[in-house]
Amino acid sequence: MPLVEINFDGLVGPSHNYAGLSLGNLASAGNAGDTSYPRAAALQGLAKMRHNLTLGLAQGLFAPLPRPNPAFLGALGLSIIDESDPAQRRLRAAAWSASAMWTANAATVSPAPDTVDGRCHLTAANLVTMPHRSQEWPDTVRQLRLAFANRTHFAVHNAVPTCFGDEGAANHMRMAAAHDAPGLELFVYGSNNGSIGGGTFPARQHEQASRAVARLHGLDPACCLFIEQAPEAIAAGAFHNDVVAVANERVLFTHEQAFADPEGTYAAIRARLPEAEIVVVPASAVSLTDAIRSYLFNAQLLTLPTGEMGLVIPTEAWEMPSVRGWLDAMLASNGPIRRVLPVDVRQSMANGGGPACLRLRVVADPATVDPRFLLDHARLDVLHAVVAAHWPEQIDPADLGRESLARSVIAARAALLDALDLGELG
């Protein structure tokens, strides 16, 4: 059966708002309290999905999780919010968060060619470091077990114990001669010595979480690398590895300050995958600050149907002079990345996630996936109509206390699930 890479994008939920909940995510913090535009955000996400589908790529979708989440607040004894208490208002914002749209954090995925039982394995991320995300994984597992219900081809695991923080595919890369060939899996973790950057930002990915996932997936230890992320990258705002590095098939595209031991990392990759091509962006050309602010590396590095590789980047990266200059020089060279494809995901970017954050990569035969989670242009048209009709146009921070908005957001998601025939996720 043909194995292809399917990008499953998270649709931006109708509760999308800017609460600044993600410590270490500079964009999220910088836009805290601003007015958000859930309808525009979701339509931008759908346009990105259509863009990739038009390129001839397989495209999937994950539905928003149920928000607001009263069970989260109830477990904290907050069925009623004291509006004079900022901490309680922040917890309410966590219960409203649409952060599950960033499906790069939904799970870690190892395709069938890499695993001992010949199945594609997915382990949901516990996301324990951030309260607004720690509530996601049970609903994420429900959706994964529905989309990948064929147990002959898939194994879906619960999250690893929450004593070890795991943030999913955002800290995992896979390199191989081709998507359907056995690969080398790269697990990137943060320092376990407490917080980074003078105690400001936490290291979210624990090494033991990564090692647990590798064992659960039945990976050959000789085909795994466990790599420490550079502390200075975390301190600068690279809260996940995918903010400073991305891989696709034989190519690793990385900032020179992504890893604690870059030269050792490159040597280990080449020793296990001799055909590896490593494209390093030097800090002298694009500073770590510009790389993080532009989300140059939070891009989709894709193998196009022509066989060449394309880099789907946010428009913010294309518009930054230092980044644009380096990309123009790269395209003029004879390197492995032959096309740069800017997309507008400004609403997601303002909340701290670029094109790579919005997708989970699954190498599988599309015929083995529940078809309700796969897209074509007609289904995208349906989704566009639902979002245009039901998603709120805007949400201000004070709106999160309005019952009428809560009812509207719940009804919008219900309309989407009905259109997708996914009522069991209600």
C-alpha cells in the first residue's frame, strides 16, 4: 500500500482569543489582551489547507476541542468566577483556549517503516507545562482513536505520565531517504536543570518523555537520536524545537543556534543517514531573534509532487529583510529547497504559532484513515461556509465572561461537527 505524508491541520476554534497564556512564547505574550478574530483565523487556516491541497499534497483536518471547558474550571472549584480576581480570570481564559489548533503538539508520530510491529504509532502529548494545554490530551486521544481506528495499521497511545513534560511532534523530527523508507527519528529535549533564561522560561520537553515515546513506538535505538536544544534558543523564545529547526526526508533545515551541540548533532545524523543534507542558517545572516520573531523555521518543509522540496513559510518571514535576503540567496543556489511558498496565517502567528504549529505529519496510506478526517476541495468549501456562518467575528478579553458568547461558540463547533458527520466528538 502507498505510504504518503498527510498533514493534519487543526482548524482554529471559535473560541480563539489572545490571553497570553503561554510562558516563553513571545508572540503570545506580546499580543495578550488584544482583540482576536476567530472567523478570520479559521478562514486563514482553511486557505493554508487549500493551498497545500492545490499543490497536490494529501491534507487532513482535526476538529477543535470542546471549549469553553467547564469540567476544567469545575475541577478547580471555579463554577463561578470572581471578576475582581485576575488569577481566576486567567484560569477562565485557559478553559476557553483554542490552542489545540496547533496540532504539532497533539502527538508524536512514528510511521510504520520505523516501528517493530509495522504499524504507525501515535502518542498523545501531555502538554503538562502549560495549564491551558494540559487539559487537551484526553479529547485529543478520542479524536486520534477515531481518525486512526484501523488497528491493523495504527496504534494510538495515551500520554506519558505527567511527571515528564511532553509537547509532541513540535520537538520531534524524522529524516529518511523517502517518507515510505525506514527513517532516523530525532527527539529534541530541553535542559532538565530547571528553568532557562534566568528562571524566566521553562524547558517544556523532558528527555525521559521522549525516551518513553520511543519505547512505546517500538523504535530501534540505533535509529533514534536524543538531542538537547540549545538553552540560549529557549531563553530567546524558541519554546519548541520547531521554532528553530524543521526536517523533511533527507533534509534538515536549522538555525545554527538550535542545538546545544550542533556539530555533534550533524555528525550523528550523517553517521546514521549518509544521504542527509543539512542546511544551516548562520546567525550572521539571520539572528536568533529574527528567526524566532519571523518563524522562518516554523515552516512546512514538504516534498512536492514534482519531487522538489518547498518551504511553506508565514508571510511575516517573507517580509523580514534579513530572512528574505537569506531565502533569496538560498533559492539562487543549488540547494535542496527549491521553492519558498508564503502563506497568511497572521491570526495564528499573533497567538504564537506558524504554519508548522498548525499541522501534524502522519505518514500512512490515506485509505487506512477515517475519510471524515481527509479533505478535498468540496469539503473545504463546506467548512468555509460553516466558519463564515457560525464563527464569531471578534472576541475581546472581556467577552470571555459572557454566557451568550459561550453559547455561540458551543453552537458553532456543533455546526462544524454536524457538517463533518463527527457527532461522536460532541
